[in-house]
Amino acid sequence: MNLIFQGLPDFVSTREGGRNPPTVANHYAAKIVVSRLKALEILNMAVMNVQKPTGQRGFALVDAIAVIGVAGILAGAIATTKPGPLASARQSARQLKDSTQLRAILQSCVIWATNNKDLYPLPSVLDVQNLTVKDVGKAKDHTANIFSILIWNGSIAPELTISPLENNKRIAVFEKYQFSMPSAAVEPKVALWDPAFSADFTANDSKGNVSYAHLQPSGGRLARWINSFNAEEAILSSRGPEITAVKVHNEISATPTYANADSNTFKFFAPSGTWSGNVAFNDSHVDFIKDHFKPGAKVETDAFYTVKDKDTGKDKKLPDMSFFDEPDDAASVNNFLGIFTKAGAKPADFKSIWD
């Protein structure tokens, strides 16, 4: 069973220039500033021209009327400035910042790999004596521990794990990270990361501290959890919607069924209703996927995995949905990116969370 991720036809690659949010933002921001300055100039002239009786203090009725009138002009000047392009520029700036953060996280994994036989962080390999957490073996290899290792080693800051696109109030920066003797560790003096760092935004008594999904490091996918320099291997991404089933049309298209059509991940960009996000690949480049997932809509993709056709015995290509672990992929080599709160020796041991 083989997997190839060639990218999607509707990608807008940041490597190829992408958009130019600073230019657009500056243009429309300048228009607003000019409008406000003109209105303030009118306000100043109006106030200066209002005649007050000698010795009178405060505003007279005519003063109040003048100010109210000019305030209306000010509101009109601001309202008539088109908000659409400015909002679009702001979204582009947020997308660019998100892309930069995602690339930084992946590059921190690459730096880690250079000193660890090309492997990206695997808590089970690091904490073999169970001095940091009680979980044994591969049960350690969940999202929170992976990201916490990168923070502990100074590769990234806790703020970097929260996307500027994030809209879930239960996902926030972990401001109490303990870089020395973390109290949540089994043996704080010899801990290898702070176990208090969490990815679980579904828990009632705490918040999650991670916005980004990553490849599930298990099964056949574990072979890609390395610094391979492969531009076709997706490793990290903006978190996505939960997919519960897929109706395949052909080898490049399918229609997913979503657990929640009102997922926050469909609201990262306006207008809401579709998923757009960044994906980081194993050669450290990041692509922006625009309007890729939409409830009720068909998805076209160049990403695929192969299975044996039951009738012919030949390899058959099937479209690969990045946020869905296709059940017919017995070797678990398909793309499956998510936030995982539990891990284990098998892909089935992992628990992914969504909103």
C-alpha cells in the first residue's frame, strides 16, 4: 500500500509569492485615516467658528448641535469606507502569520531531528524510564507531550502553538509553563518536559494549548515522522473539521460527511462555511489551501492512497482526506492529521478531538 501527497490544485503557495497583504492593508487603512482626518478638520473648524458670549464656560446649545452634526459627518466618512477589502487584507495578514508559525514549529522539529537520528520528537523514545509522565511506552506519544518537548528545549515559545486564526475560546496560550522542575512531572528534578501543557480543549476543568494538527505518528505513518525532505509529505496543519465518513466518486474526488457542519474550523476565514488553512510539508515549505472542505460539497484532491481492488487484485487509487483515517487503509499510511489526547502502540489507540 503506497501513499503519495502531491498537493492540491487549489493551493496558493507562499513560496510562489502568494498574496501581498501589507500593500492591500496599507491602501485601505490609508483611506480610513484620510477620511477621519477630513472629518476631524471639519469638526475643528465648526468648534472654532462657534461664538460664545464673553465669560461663558462650557458648551452652549449651538455648540452641542454643531458637535453632533460633525460627529454624524465623521461616522458617515468612516462608514462609507469599504470594509470588505480591509477585512480581506486583515485575513491575509493572519493567514501569513499562521503560515510563519507553522513553519517555525516544523523547523523546530527538523532541528530536533538533526540530533535524534532524523526522528521528530517522540516522547516514548525520550522518556524511557517514565520519569516525566506515568504513561508507558507509546502511550506518551500524543500531541501535548510532543509540543511540550519543543517548548522545553527552547525551540518554540508556548505562544507559538496558538494560531492567529484560532476562534475556540477553550484553546489558549499556556502561560504557566514550568521550564524547571515542573510540578506535574513524576520526578520534577529530572523531567524532560512540562506535562501540565495540554492539548485537550474538551476537558471541563482546563483549556487546550495547541491550535495545530499533526500527522498521527503511528502505523505506516510513523515512517514519515522523520526529516525526509519530502515536499509531498504533510506533517502539520491548521486544525480541521471531524470527518466521519467519505463517499468516493473517483480516484481524485469524494464527498465527506462531517460530524459538525458548524465546526469552528469552518469559521477561520470570512465568509464562514468552508475550511481554509495552512499545511506544512516535510521539506519545510507551507502551502495555503483555500476553501477546501465545505459541508455537502465534493472535494477534489491530488492526495491519494492505494488499496487492492477486490475484483482485479490490482492497486486502486482512492482520494485521501487529510482529517479522516480511512478504514480501508489497513497499513495506516494515509494522511491523518489531528490533535490527539491519547496515544498508543496502534493507530486505534489514539484519540483525536474536534470541535
